Amino acid sequence: MKRLGMGAILAGLLFLSGCDYLPFGLTPLKEIAASPAQFEGREVRVKGKVKDITKVPLLDLKLFVLDDGSGEVTVVARESLPAVNETVLLKGVVESMAIMGGESIGVHLRETKRL
């Protein structure tokens, strides 16, 4: 009976480890800023406070700046724009406008899912 209970606990922990809403597994924005080429094309989970928003209706472009206290990054929003000072948890793909000489220019996150 103990083995069955331990099996259930282990299965529950494995299930929770894949949950997007848990507070661990977040990438600090300072790490992305320090080595953007390492993160290029990778999906990351980040959490921070919205500092600024931009909307360009003719291009259907929605951007906001996310600050986690260690750094900040521009996010290309998939959904509606969050409010300024709202705390946001999201998944996004790290992209750069260009990489020249190992230096990344125009690093941003393309939002894939708001959590």
C-alpha cells in the first residue's frame, strides 16, 4: 500500500513540474540581456511588471516593456496589451532583429502564451 501512495505522490509531482503557473523555472531578464545569442529562438518563461505600452494600429503591432527588477525587455504582445504596472507571467520566444559579430541587436520576446 505504501508503494501505491508513493507512486501517486511521484506522479503528482511530475504532473506539477510541467505546470506553467508554478513560480519556479523563470528566466531572469538580466540573463537574456547578458547573452541574447544563447537564448535566440528559445522559449522562456518570464514574470515582471509592465512599464510601458505601445500600440501601432496600422501595423497591428502591440508592444510592452516588462521589468523583473533584474532587467527589462520589450515584448511583442500576442493578446491584448496589459495595463501599466500590472504583473505579467508569460511564455515567449527570444528573438533579435540582427546578430552581428556575436552581438544581438533589437532583442525582444515574441509572446506565445500569457499565463
